[in-house]
Amino acid sequence: MEHIGVDSADQAGYRRRRDRLLQDYAAIPPGAPVRLKKRTSNLFRTRRPVTTPGLDVTGFDGVLSVDPVARTAEVQGMTTYEHLLDVTLAHGLAPLVVPQLKTITLGGAVTGLGIESTSFRNGLPHESVLEMDVLTGDGRVVTATPEGEHAALYFGFPNSYGTLGYALRLTIELEPVHPYVRLAHVPFRSADELFAAMDEVVREQRWQGEPVRFVDATAFSEDELYLTLGFWADGAPYVSDYTGMEIFYRSLQTRREDYLTARDYYWRWDTDWFWCSRAFGAQNPRIRRLWPKRYLRSDAYWKLIGLEARYHVGERLDRAKGKPPAERVVQDVEVPIARAADFHTWLARETGIQPIWACPLRQRDPATTWDLYVMDSEITYVNFGFWSTVPLAPGQADGHHNRRIEQKVQELGGRKSLYSTSYYGEDEFWSLYGGEAYAQLKKEYDPQGRLLDLYSKTVRRH
């Protein structure tokens, strides 16, 4: 069976980097906070400054091997999906779930949950992991698999956000791809109609007799919604390009059919960070013509966000213009599809946020329990992604809207991803996110508390 090495990131090199990382970890003084030194982050939470040097994991970026027969890849944990996909596409393969932003890392998607338009049939990224090497909080590297000594860590690692350890190497499943994706953008006039159609597509995995491979939706208002269905294609009469002047999400309103290369389909949202590039003026045609194409991508916008977080230029300008204070509302939440229309209507009316992204997902293996993010394996959920600011009325404190969203999601039987700021009370949090299982894992793999616990990392203000 042929294994194809890539970028000279061979097993011997991986072992050297692993052993060096263990030495670096051991050199951090006891009681000092442990943090990764990373080039990129896709988290919206503020991070507490630390004085100790971060663990340098930049070398853990690269694909170790691809097995095109078994349809698996052995990948280092800090490999971005952009790099990973380029390697697997060369073999006519792709990860089962490819999150929407290029600089999301494989290890990050597994420990922090990721989603995309294949999630209605393939679940979340961690569900296609066969095994992984994890640097644990007590300074070991262990190999976690569904069976064996570290099975509890394997099933508890997803949604742990680096508080139990860091994935250094993962073996993942791949699936075949075709050269092109044909898209159908189906318009709807109400959320009820949209989510009823989405539910049927998920159950049948077909639309008008054709097998559907990708499903997501975009709502521009309460009565302008589009269900986007993707079908594999071996040829295309044309291909659209949304990496320059054209903007993908705007095409949903004007096209009923479209064609993209497979690679461009996977990254269709990255060029404009869904629609968030408009906050930087990058959708203004005059500015866009001057904006270097290499900076029309999510990691460039992240750098601008970082500058704003440091200097608050935009906030000061809004205040000078007399605008009311606003709360940043950046969330991904999952709601059972039977309540999806209710949530969409409530969110639109209570916050005015638009557009809103919606993506169906089902747990891939109904018999599996992922301890820190337990889902009902019998039902379909809808992930709602919304990224905006909402004005605060007099007397409303920062966090008002985010907390109301958390409460509404819980009321409807859903839950939220933890990459953004959270406002849960501690008891409530642990009841939602596997507190008992987490405590046992923390005791086993980080007994000295070298890493932050999950509540401290995702909720407490630092």
C-alpha cells in the first residue's frame, strides 16, 4: 500500500519536533501558564497576556502522508486546511469536512469543533479522526484512538479547546472529489418553507432526483432566504471566480445556478470572510480594485480585527459620530431543525442581524457519544452563524444580547460553539458541556492544572 510523503515532513522529522516540544514543555516553570505560540487564531475571545514564552508549534504544519487507497491522511495538528486541502486534492480526495476559513488548523477544528456544508452527511471534523497524538497537560504525548488505553481522551477531546492538551498528529479519513461543483440557489420567502425544504433534503440526500453533496443556506431578511445545494460535476460550461471583484454571497441573490472548481467551492466564503469584509470597506468596488488580491482572505481581516482590538479606532470614531454603543455578537449555535424557523425569526426581530448563515448537521455515527458536546443522534440540527454588532439601548450592559441568545438557544434545545465570548454561569456551563466527564479527564491528563480549564478559557474574562 503506497503512502505518499509530502513536503519532506516525514516521520523522523515529526518525532524530532515532538521530542523537542516535550523538552520545551518541561522547561516551563511549574505553575506558569502554558500557551501555544501560533501565527493565526480564529477565536474571538480576548486572551490574557502571559510573560512565559509560548510553546512553539509552528513546525507541526504539514501533511506527513496520504494513502489514496485507504483514503486516509496523516497530518500534523497545526496544518491549516488550506495546506491540507491542496495536498489531498492532488489525489482527488478531500477531508470529510472542510471548515470555511483557510487558516483554521486541523487540530483546532477537532478540539474546537468545525462545520461545513458536508456536515449533514459527515458530521463534524472530529468524527473522521481515526487516531491522534496529543500533548497532554501533564507533559506526555499519548496516542488516542476509539479503543484502547486513551479512548476516554479520544471521545472527550472534541470541544476541549486545548484545555486537556494539543493534537500534534492526526490520522483522518478522506473522501473522493470531482473537478467541479454545480450550485443551485433555491429562493424561499419564509423561514418555515426554507427549513422544511432543508429537512427534506437532509433526509433524502437528493433534490429533484439528483444526489446532493453539499447543503447550506443564507438569509438576507425574514422573507429573502436561499437554500444552496451542491452537486458534484465532472465538467462545467463555465466557472465563476469569487476571489477578485465578484462577491460570492451576493451571487445567491442574482443566480439560480452556478459552477465552481472544487477548490474554489471549498473556499467560497474565505475571500470575504462570509460577508464580514464589508466592515473594512473591502466590498466597495473602488476600494476593492485597489485592495491587493492576496489580502482578500480571512487571515488578513483577522489582522485588522487585532489592530482594532488594540487601538479601538473604529469604536472611537463611532463615538465621535454620536452612534450608540454596540455589542459585538459573534456566534455559531446549533438548534434542532424543528425549531430552526422559530430561532431565525426571533434572532432577526430581536437583533436585526443580517445576513445569517445556516448549515444542517447530523452526528455521523449514531452510536457514538462525544462527551463534551453531546448531540441527539436521532435529529438534524441547524448551525446558525452570525457575526455583527447590535446597538445597546440605555441601561443595557455589554453582553446583554449575547446572553439572551444563549438563553434562547437553550430554551429551544440547542447549544452554542465556544470559540466566541460566552456568558454562562459556571454551574449552567458544566451542565451543558460534560462537566463530570471533563473533570475526570482533567484529573487523568492535567492533574496539576498546567492548562486552563474549559470554563476559565471560554467564559471567564481575563
